[in-house]
Amino acid sequence: MATFAKKEKEKKRAKKKQDKAQKKEDRKSVNNKGKSLDELIMYIDEHGNLSKTPADPRNKTEIDPSTITLGATVLPDVDAEYTGIVSFISDKGYGFIVEDNTKLNVYVNVQQLTEPVKEKDRVAFEKERTPKGFSALNVRKVK
């Protein structure tokens, strides 16, 4: 003797099983696997786009292999001069400059000053990477 709730559970289970079998059948009927090699091959045209047809050999342009550079591009040595404003200078012999472009603090030692500076002076300098961050070199006032 089955109660109403048991009958409903059994119906749900049967429906789930039927739906699962239907999904399995759908997956089998829409099978994308097993395509032939010709269907899988794609070509690249002269503009770098993928196409199903090969490029026309008459439109081929010759490229001199010596013009192709391999590896990383060589960057020229940039001995850039940065500008900034002295945000702090101590009588102990050090200070900080706020760089204009990045707004980062750059450490400066008074031995790197070409002329005396005070806070809020605009200066030009070169940067050097140190283990603790950037340090300013050849610091001079800018009018």
C-alpha cells in the first residue's frame, strides 16, 4: 500500500530518468566529433584572418628575411632626466623628491645636490634603482 507522497516521488524519479535518457539521446544525435581532416583545416590569409579556402598564391609578396628581427627588441639606453618638487629635506643630509609624472617619492642624499635646495623647490634629477627603491642623482634646481 503506497501513500500519495510515495507515488509522487516515484513519478518524479521516473520523469528525471526519462529526461536524462532524452538528453543522452540528443547528445548522441548532435555529434560534432569525428569530423574529417578537411573540415578541420583552416588557412590564414594575407591579413592574418582565418578562412576555409587557401590564399591565392598570385597575391603573395616576397619579404626579405634580413629585415625580420628575432628576439626581444633592443631598447636604447635612456638616460632620462626627471623633474619633481622637493617634499622634505633634513639637516641630517637626506630628503625626498616627489616625481612629477608618477608622484612617487625618490630618496635624495645631499651629496647628490649640485646646489643647495629647500622644500618646495622644483628640481631636475636622474634616477637610480637601489635595493630600497629609487634614489636621485645629479640633483639641480630648475627655474
